[in-house]
Amino acid sequence: METQAEPEQAERAVAFPSSEWFERLAQLMKVNRALHEHLGYIDCVAQFTVLDGGLGGKPWSVQVTFEEFEATDVREAGPDDVARADFTLEASLATWREMIEVIARGRGRPDLTHTLNYLSHPGTPIRVWSQDPLRKDLFFRYNQSLQEFINASAAFRTFFEG
Amino acid sequence: MSQASRIESLRPLPSSRSMNEEEVARYESEFKQYATKWAEILDRNADRMKRGSYSLHWMNTDKAAWGKRAKPSSRGLTYTDVNHVPGYGVLPEKATWLNFAPRGSVRDEYAAEMPIVDDYTLVNRDESWADNVVTLYEEAKARQWNATRDIPWSELERLPDDLEKATCQLCTFLTEVEFVAGDFPAKWLYRIPQDFLEVKSFLVTQLMDEARHQEVFRKRAIAGGGLLHASPGFEWALKAIIDAPTHTMGTFLLNLLGEGLVLSIFRSGEMIAKTHVDKEIFRRCLQDEARHVSYGELELKNYLDHAPNREAAVEEMHRFADVGEQVILTSFTEAALVEPVAILLGGGLDKIDRGMEGQGRLWKMSVEEYLQRCDRAGFDRRGRCTIPIESPWGQN
């Protein structure tokens, strides 16, 4: 489903990975509220990890808290924060980049081989994991909402450093 | 001959027994037997009405939790919000109200005149309760979707013959198996007393989910070419679920194991989908399925945690699982399931071997997920699991 952005913000490019990039998605979730209301509640804390996205090629992580139809909190996360997340999606920068670029080309709709589920189901290139299988299942319970959350990145330009 | 006399001269039609003679006779007999109870109520009411008198006893709030009003949270008025009001949220460990009188209503003083519903046999809370059932019920309502309207059917593309047949066979399998997850809870739903209304409500959402899954896969197959082959292996797995001796055992086999494996198939279905229509179908379904799996995990955990003799309860579950796993395995080794998935995974009939290799990797992951869910429920199957960790075709 094609997502909408406020015109004045649509042209400003945002770096990936960064908290700002995910905050931009959180803002778009408000803009696209009708779509998310149609999909239903989403209540979880999702961690997105870019395995080589930090300084010196180290991992970089952000945690996004979803409540009802909004992303209410976005914060960078360190190794000690992992228990706060219900589940983690981790992949290399190249994988995230390819997925984001495909979604942008599809104007908010990934092709058949770049959905979150496609990329994560075999365990690679995206690995979804949690210390608790019940909390990991939240990734499946809210899969469509999470997909639309990421799809909204097509509404603004992303640039990749390095 | 006048019209009237012609009718009078006709012989009466031969008398025929009612098609439901015995059932109706039993019903008559039963309610005549209880006539002193309900007929007294009827007479009393009729007498009062004849006198032009009002009772207004129902306005008496002495024994009610009256006036403690439920307040909505940000997402509306949920069962959790209502259950926080004193007088409404306490579930009995054992239901003694075996009729429809609502939990929290003024009902004690009417007990002697109320009937007993003999079908309410699942009277212990720990035979059906799960700590996440209220959350799952609210989530299920919020995340309902419509298989007629929410799937972009007009975008359905024609696939090469081998891929279309494989897709339609996979949909035939799913059409065949999905509604056992409706029939099984339905079989137990009417046995759960009204005091456990949250469980009953959640099970109704599961019924609706499964109706929609059966609908969407049937539609997808018929829109793409048609339904293909039913399979005896599927049928035995379904029978093993529906015939499970207890609600908890059947919920373990259906929700935790069966739906856990079907969740993997839905995830595979989304991954191997050759059209956006199919991706949307599988993504929507896997969300519903994951809710059912979550209920199964915590229902089993709650049952074992509260069993009077945990060790014996665990051993009994193991005995059941030893059989159940094998029967479910029969279904998941059927050619009518394994081969179409392999063709879709590989990308065509000529690449079926490659698809089987990929499926072998997914098998291992699915079995590990099953064992993790058992662990989470406090049911360690790792030493006793009868489903091979490696796929049967990957062991050669």
C-alpha cells in the first residue's frame, strides 16, 4: 500500500542507520494512522540491528516501541538493553540497504523477495531472534503492521554513509 | 359438487411420524419433568401481570457491584478495564454456576430456581485458561480482516502451469486442514461455563479466524485454477486433533504443535509466493495463526503450573504427545503438501530437488521452534520428541 508523507518533509534525505530515520518512520505512522487502524493494534518493542552499522563497523541498534497505532518511542540501544526488546531483527547494512532501496523503487511496496518475512524466514539474511519464543511470536502477530512501518520509508529519501 | 363438499370428501393424508420424533419426545419429557420449576415462574409472572403489579426487585443494588463504573483506556473499553472494577474480574478456580447467569451479576438468591446446563463440563479454570487470553481476544478483534475486500484479488496474475498447480495444491491442503482449528474449539466452547467468558470469547475469534482462512484459501485455489487433491494423511492428523481426550491435550496438539507448523507453512507461503496477492494472503493469515499459537503455549503452561500433581500431568501429556506428534507428522510428510511447497521454493517443477533441500532447512527450524514453545510452556519434549529434527528426506 502506498504511503503518504507531508510534502515539506518528503524531500529531506535521512541517513540510514540512524535514530532519525526510525523517528521519521514513527512520524509517518501518525500520518498513516488510518492504514494502521485498519490493520489493528500493535503492542511490542522491536529492535532493529545493523550488524555493521556502528562506528568501526560494529553493530548499531535502535529500539522502537509500538503502542496501539503509533510508534511512541525510538531510542538507540546498547548490548545491555536487549532484554527490553520483544524481538530483534538483525542484518548487515547491505541487506537493510537493498531492502530499503527496493521498497523506495516500489513506491512503498517491496517486490516479492524483499519483504521482512521473505528475508527473515530462512534465518538469513535477516535473523529474527528473542530470548522468549512467546515474545518472538509478536513479530508474526504484527507482521503486516511492521511491514507497513518499514514500507513508509519510501515516502522520503534515504542516504547511506560509507 | 361445491368447493366445500369436495374438500370434505377428500381422505385425510396418511399420518407420518415426525422426522425428529424421538428427539422431540425427549425434549417434551425433559421440560415436563422440570415443569414445577419453570411453570411456577411462569404462573408467578402471569399472576403479577394480571394484578397490574410491578416487581422492580431488579432495581435493588444491595448485593450488586453497582456504581463502580468501568473507565475506558486509550483504546476503548477492554475486558481488562472492566475486570479491574471490583466485583467483576475474579475468576473462580472451579465454576459452580453451570448456567448463563453472568459473572458479577446478582444471582445467588435465584440459584435454587435456575436450571443446570449439563453440557458445562470444563468447570476447572485451569482446563482452558491462559494468562494472555484477554490480550489475545482484544488483539484478535482489532486485527480482523476481510478475505473478500482486503486481498487485492484483481491483481492475481496467471502463473506458469507447474507453479499455479503447486499454489492451488498448497491452498487445497490449507482449505482441508484449516477449519479443524474451528471445529476443535467449537467442540469444547459449549462445555466451558460462562464464568470463563474471556476464554469463550477468544475461542470465538479463533473460529472466525479459521473460517476466514478456509475462505481465503478456497477462493485463491478456485480463482487460480481450482482445488486439487485431498489427502488421507491430512485427515488422520485432523482426526487426532478433534478426538483429543481433553481440551488441554487437543489445544496442545492443535494450537502449539499443529498451528505452530502451519505458521511455518504460512511464513514459507509468503516467502515462496509468486504474486503480491499470495503474499498478502499468507502475511495476513500468519498473524492470526501466531495468536492461536500464543494461546496454546500459555494454556499448556497454566495447566501444568496448576496441576495438583505436576509430574503425573507432564507424563500424561508426554504419552499423548508421543502419539499426537506421529499422527501430525503423517500429514506433514504427505506428497500433496511437501511436493508443491518444494516446487514453489525451488521455482518450478524442474527445480523440485533444490526446493526439497530448502524445505529441509525450514523443517529443522520449525521443529526447533516447536521445542522452544514446549520449553516455554514448561513441557520439555527435547528428550522425547518423536518428530525427527532433520527432515525425513534429508536423512538419506
